Amino acid sequence: MKEKVLVAMSGGVDSSVAAAILLEEGYEPVGVTMRLWNQPEGVQRQGCCSLDDVNDARRVAEKLGIPHYTLNMKDAFKVNVVEYFVDEYKAGRTPNPCIACNRVLKFEMLIEKGAQMGIHKLATGHYARVVRDGERYLIARGADRNKDQSYFLFDTPSINLSRILFPIGELTKEETREKAKSLGLKTAMKAESQEICFVPDDDYKNFMTEYGVEPREGSIVTADGKVVGKHMGTHFYTIGQRRGLGVGHAHRLYVTAIHPETNTVVVGSETDLHTVSMTVENLTWHLPVESGDVLEVQIRYRQEPIKCRVEDTEQKSLKVIFMGAVGAVAPGQAAVFYRGDIVIGGGWIASSSTS
């Protein structure tokens, strides 16, 4: 009897090919698409949230001859992803909604939904791999380093990794598209969305306003407290931002700090962004680490990993010392630690230091 696998099908080429590969490998794929968000009327976009994407996933399933179901997960998405996104910006941090969506909806709720259906494995179209280390299962980078998505998966519960499959983890993006074309899948040349799926036109400022976050005028200041401009809300800014500041100055300015408690945005030069250490909290570890260990850390998607030393590994928060200055370390973003291609663990940046 063939083993059933629940396949999270977003309507894109990656999850389409993931389902096709499983079928070829002798599994019995069951496609499922999550309805997550209602876009405003007239907004057309591709991502995880549009009706077109649901229809594309259904058509691919029909082409492959596999079952397909649509799950209404809008309430869970609103609470665990959208409200988290809004609250983080209001608190002066930079959120990463894709990580929250993966952890809660895909690798917790979908696994639970599958179990209710008698299906005990889940597959997605991520460019990542699950590797076995004795009795442990670990996340590793995908073969295509340009598309590697292991960064977004660091806090997937270890207990669930033995039930997760990444069928395209050994492929490049080009190979994935070629595979889709050879199978005649509608999604073969479908464009990728580079934006947050629930934010129309990537305009998160307008989204925040429409979501009920009221503009609140405050000061843009330099590190010594000199007022150089005005803003309409600290939630409109992120660390390292240089565009749209509305401040005239002899030198290029960047956002170096955000203080919602005083309603101020601090700006400075690019060198003012250089950071030598950071504190990381809410940690998830897949392999043990000790104080003094040298690892590689990635503090944003598609960033080259940075060598670092970790301290205070027995504490709830971790001190990370960079081996060289690093720019634009944004509280709220994920810090993911690697040894080679293996994800050791990670957490959320709480603060950083320039000295």
C-alpha cells in the first residue's frame, strides 16, 4: 500500500513539482491549499493568498491525478501571522511573517490536519533538506544556495522533522521549472512573488494604517538628540532604512534605532549601523552548543553567513559576538546558526551593540 503524503500546494511551481516528484517516487500525494487572507477588491497578486493561486493548485492536482482539498485557515493566519506582523512594527521591531507562517500553520497545524486524515507525512516546496543524524533529524540548506530557504525553517519543532519531506531540496530553481515544463504543468513559468503575501503592492505603511494603526507624529533625531525631521509613526521604519526618510542632510542618513516609547526615530551614517554583537532570545536548538563555540549566523534571508562566537548558551538569551563588524542588525529579525549546511538552531534578535 502506497504511503500517503499531505502536500502543501500554494499554487506555485515549487509545490507543484514537489507533488509530482512524490508521485514518481511511489507515494500517494494528497494536495491541500490553505486559504489564508482575503485581498481587497481589485487587488491582483500572486502569492499564498489569492483565489487564482488556489485555482492553480487545483488544476495542477487534476493534471497529476491526485486529490486536492482547500482549508480555511484565515483565523489562524490572522492571529499568528498578521497580528504578530502589526504588533512587531508597533514595538519598533522588524517582523518576519514567513517564519511565523511556516512554524505555526505549515509545520504544526497542517501536520495535525494530516494526522486527522490518517496522513502522517507532510511535504512542501521549500528549497531545503531534512537529513538524518543517528536518531535525530536536522534541517539542511537546499542544493540551490541562491534559493535556499532553510533560514525560514529554523524553529520547526524537532519532533516534527521526521514527518517532513522537501522533494525539491536537491534541485535548482531552473531544474524545478524544467521539470514542470516537461510535465505540462500550468505553473511551470509562473512568476514568483517577492512581497509579503497579505500586503497589497508591498505597501506595508498603508496596510498598517488600514489595519487601524493610527499615525502619530514624532521626531527624527541624530544620536546626540538633534531634531532633523518629523515622522508620522515609528512603525513606518526599519533599522538600516535610508529611503523615504524625508530628511534633508549633507550626508546620506540611515535609520539606526527606533524608540516607540519616546516616539522617536534615530538616524545616522552608515558606519553608525556597524554592530559587533547582538543578543538573541526565544531560542530553538536542534544540536547542542557551548559557550565559546564558533558558528556561522545568518541575520536575514539571502545574506552570506557571518562567523561568530556564542556566549551564555545556558541562559534564556544568547550573546553573539561577530568576527568583524556587521551592518543593520534589526531587532525582531531571526538569527539562524549553521555549521556548514546544517541548521544548528536560531532565535530572535532582541538588541545589538556597536561596542
